[in-house]
Amino acid sequence: MGYPDRRSRAKGRRSGGGGHFAAARNGPVPIDTIDLKDEIRTTTGIQEFDRVLGGGLVAGSLVLIGGDPGIGKSTLMLQALYGLSRQGRRVLYVSGEESVRQIRLRSQRLETVSSTLLVVSEVDMDIIMDMVASEKPDVLVVDSIQTMFNSELSSAPGSVTQVRESAMRLMLMSKRSGIPTFIVGHVTKEGAIAGPRLLEHMVDTVLYFEGDRSHVFRILRAVKNRFGSTNEIGVFEMKEKGLDQVSNPSAVFLSERPASAPGSVVTASMEGSRPILIELQALASSTTFGTPRRTILGLDPNRVALLVAVMEKKLGLHLMGHDIFMNVAGGVKVDEPGLDMGIIAAIASSFLDRPVPEGHIVLGEVGLTGEVRAISHVETRVAEMKKMGFTRCLVPESNLKRMSAISGIEVLGIRNVDQAVEMLF
């Protein structure tokens, strides 16, 4: 199938006066007259991916996926498109970084070869738009947005102007045609998506792939979603034949937890609508240097420093002469006030060299005066703890007053850090 050459198309757009941003003339309509009967989400066949998207793909949605090189973005896209193609969907994968032979080799390794999965190696946005118009795919993937090129712009691919123009054209095409579109984006060394911040504002959903390439687990996190819960996560395990979804992350993250080890504490973090049990590890060791070290992985360092100061003041633990190292087992990143008591319990356990009693778990936000404040979704977290075999849970006293009884696990209320540390040690 032939496509018009670049010069004639660019000239035709310029002579038209409106350019490709000219929108159809739509008039305002009453919002209660808009019909949503046919709005059914399209599932990809990957439950963890569908969960992060909010239950599946919405027609006309634009999804941006970012992550470090080699984390598995292109692998996930191929697997998702294969799942859609098995349902009879016609899908198009546009790559600006690989040839079609390279895509075929990777697809063969991942066992994602399908006759309705169309692949093309192209960077010219004009040609891509013509392909979409002629092929009419049900789902489109552009990998990556930083390689796309608009011939009427003089700047190089990857520049702010080119990225913004390409994203705008994909957004308008997606909204007008109803084709769900995935955009893969490069990230900077700080971990943010490269290009203008406008890119994240334009799209409907922003997903980040987290995880260290040395770890087998990958976390897909939604940081923006117009059609579902934000901060929802999906957990995957990288295997030889691609990404394998992890249906029970709590069991996986706690599978290698040492028994009765000082400095190891289990707590529950809410990731979107799902509670996940994680292991916090702390190591407090004496130092001869004037300024002790604070090395924190997977947690907010400022939050940990604040809690260490509370422990110094309210518990009388002399931590200024100790280096403190903290880690979240499994390479997960968590940032939630409900983990405060878990952080304090882990540091106190290592400092006192006394393990947290077996089967115990602790929750709660800690204030600067040492009080333990209420947190959200306590019953959901406690139910997950019970499922994982824990027998005793310490929760904020104000939460306990509003909780309904849960059989099979003992739930105790705590008012301040003094009471919590006394009950644990």
C-alpha cells in the first residue's frame, strides 16, 4: 500500500490554512444527554496491567508509559498487544527504535506472534497518521515518542517542540477516532519522563515502571489516571519469556523474610485500592564519626529523619551516635504516613537488638509530639494481615474505636510511640 510522499502532504497541510490542529466544529450539548451505553472497557488479558489502567482500556484514551532503559516497557507493550490480538482486535505497534526484524525476534522469544499484530518501523508522524487512517487499528502503540519526527519542524527528533507536536497529533487522532493509544517515553537520569512536562498533562494516564534491573520484580505504578484510581500498582516478575504477573505480592515480598531477626518489621501499605504487606529493614550501628550516616532506600529520607528525631526526644534512644540504614525488601518504593510506626519499630528493634515478636504487625502515623494518629483503610489492611497468617496487630487507638470486629486476629490500640514500643519489646 502506498502512502503520499512527505513534501506533498506537508504542502497540502500548509495550503489548507487550518493545519492538522484544525478541530471539527462541535457544538455544546447537555451533559445528561451524552450516551455511555456502548462505553465498555477493553481488557488486555493481563490482569495486573488492567488493574493499573482502572479496569481496562477506555476508547480514545492516551496512555504514557515511562521507565528506565531495559526495565520492560517494550516487552509489556508487546505482551499487551498480543493479549488484545487474541481477542480478535487489530493492533498496530509503531517502533522508532527497532527494525521489524528485531521486533519479530523479540516477539518470537516472548511467544507473542499473531497475524493481527501489525508492526512497522517508522519515525515520520505524517506517514504514521496515514497508516492509522488506512489500517484503522483497534489499539495503537508508539515506541517511543522521543524518536518521532514532524517534517514541517526544523528541530531534531527528541526536542521539546518535536515531542510536543507529536504528542498533540496523537492526542487529537485518539480523541476523534476513539483508538486507545499507548505512548512509550524515555526518562531522564532523575527518573522523570524526558521532554516537556506538558506531555504528562496532555495524556489521560501516566504509568511509571519502577524497579532495579538487578531485581526480578517490576512495579507498574499509575501516577495519573482520568479513568481510575491514582497510585494503583501492578506487580510483575521478569522471566525469560517476558513479564509474568504476580497475583499475590504480599506473599512474594515476605517469602524470604528472616525469622526473629532484629531490625525486620512487617507493615501494610495501601497501593491504590490494594493492601500490600512489605518488610521494612533497619540497621543501627554505632559510629566514631561526628556526623552519623542516614542511608535510606525505598522510603522518604526526610520522613525517616523526622521519626528518628521523635525517637530521640520521646523514647530517649540515643541515635545521634549511630549510623542508620533502612531498606524496603524487594526493591519497592513506598511513601505513606501509615508506615511511620513500622519505621520506628524497625529502628528500635535494631537499636535494642531485640526482634519484634513473631506474628506481630504495626500500623500508624506518628506526629512530632509522639502521638499515633489514625490512618485510612485499616480494616482492609488488617484483613490482608489475617490472610497472611499474622495474629496480632497494633493500630492507632482512634482507628480501633471505629473498626468492626475481625475474627482470627487480635487488634490492639496504641496512643503514642512509648506505648507501642513497650508492647513490642
